[in-house]
Amino acid sequence: MKNKTYKIWAVLLACLPLLFSCEDAVELATPNVASPVLVVVDGGAFPSDSEVTVTAKFMELDKTGILDNTVGIDSIPVSDLEVTVFINQTEEVSTVVTDGGGEAGLSVSWAALGLEVPGSGDQVRLEFAGTHDNIAFRKYHTVRVE
């Protein structure tokens, strides 16, 4: 009987932290906001002796015809959008501006990306950051040495 009582108390004590450990989260630590633009980045692997040339296209999605199957979602290029390219979250590499078709090109050396002697398989994460309609956005893209 005594052994059975100890087991019951042990189970109750084990369940006690579960009762008090959960909290209702009223707000998220960072607000979850949808990106104001769709970013499509082209260019992922480059030889070690050449420049890194990446092209990014920035489009705003027009969802007014989302319920009409003959119209759908339309992609509108965002022109004259200033985009800053970072590495390591804080080191600014370049600033590019989109053209009339919503495209911006980045052409930099591996040394500018922090790789003085690039070796096969080395990777660098690029961050394209900007603001559109007063909403900040950030798109990550990894480039690799062939």
C-alpha cells in the first residue's frame, strides 16, 4: 500500500509542472507581416575566378482578381525600388535600384563578399533588404563557389 501511494504522489508531482508551464501568448516577439513584394533571385553557383552576378526581380502581387479564375493574381514589376545587399546581416555590399521591369543586377567579386581566396563549395548568404509601401522586407539568397 505504501509503495502504491509513493507512485501516485510521484506521478502527481511529475504532472504538476505541466499545469503551470503554459502561458497564453498575447503578442508575438516579432510581428508576422507579409512581405510587400515577391522577390525572385537568379544565380547561385559561380567559378572562383569570376564575378558573382546575381539578378533579382521584385514584383508586387495584385490580388484583386483572386476569386475570378479568368483573372487570378497579377504580378506587377516594382520600378525604382532601392534595395541594399548585405552579408553577415550588417555588412553592406552594395545598393541597387530596380529598372522599369522590376529587375536589379548585382555584380561583385568574391573578395567583396568576404572570400579572399574562394574555394570550391564555399558559400555566402546575400540579404536583399528594402522598403515598399512603408513595409520593410528582406530576402535571403545563397551563392556558392563551383
